[in-house]
Amino acid sequence: MVETNKDILTIEEAADLLGVSVKTFNKVLHTENLPARKIGREWKFSRQALIDWVAAGRSAEFYRETTSTKNGAGRGEKARRTAGWRIEFD
């Protein structure tokens, strides 16, 4: 774990702040509306913006009702499907 109190973070430091691998963080960076800036070839992240982004999220946003008939759904039952990150974790 990298200990840092910097306001502007590298991708490694941002991943560490959120407690995920750089690989997972990079997938989120490219699939979600993550607050970031690309400066030259490097991504930079505001520590506070990342904290605010996580705080603004709601778990209900990652689930939706479906009318699929898979697994018994569609017969009056509510099925929940993850509509969120769609990534594989390490």
C-alpha cells in the first residue's frame, strides 16, 4: 500500500486509494465516467474528486429489472442483472 497525502495522484496511487489493482482501475477508467485528466501520456486524478465520485455512487444504479425468461425471470419475478462495471476482477 502506497502512503500518500498528495492532492494529484498517478494511476497507481489512485488505484491504491480505491483499494483495487491497477488493472481493475484501468478497466473502470475506460468504462465509467471517472474524474480524470490525461496529461501527455499519463492519467492524473484528484484525490478529492475520486472520493466524491465513490461517495456519489448508489448500488441501486448497478442493478436493473429485466424481462428475460432466464432463470425464471419474466413470470412475474424480478431479476436483477449487474449493469455496472462489467469487468473481471483479479
